[in-house]
Amino acid sequence: MISMNKVISKDGTSIAYDKIGNGPALILVDGALCYRASGPNAPLSAQLAQNFTVFTYDRRGRGESDEMRPYSIEQEAMISQLLSMKLADQCSCTVFLLAPRSH
């Protein structure tokens, strides 16, 4: 079962994320033009959920997450760090972050 949640960043941006599965925590980060419902991580998270607790989230300005201007790479990193800390506290575990790559 997938559960949708939100977390608020330091600058007040609401970031939507899903949680599925049980086990060590993984955060999957979609590429620049994707979000939870349209990226490659939805089918991947379903497969990984057999052995991991998998978190996927909508990056700023995508899907159900708010957009705060101006955009900066520092804000993107802040969101990843915020989610990692929140989720590590929530599940009392180490959290691993799997980020996208571009060719």
C-alpha cells in the first residue's frame, strides 16, 4: 500500500512524497522533467518495495509539490537532505538516496 505525505522545507515549500514497502529505507529521486506519477521510479519502487521501504517525491514545482522562486540547486539539495533526515527519524534507520543521472 502506498501512503502519500507532505513535508515542509525551511523556506515553506510543501514537498509531496509517497512511501511503500518495508525494510531499509531508500529515497528515489526522479529526473528533472519527471514526478512521482510520470517518472521511471514508480515501477522501480514497486519492485524494490519487496525488500525496502521506498520513498519517492515530487521535486519542487512538479506534481503535488509547491514551487518557490527563485530556483536553485541548493534548494534541491536542501529538500533531499530534509527528506533524508525526516525519514531517518521516522523509521529509526539509515536512509539511502538514489539520484537520477542524465546522459
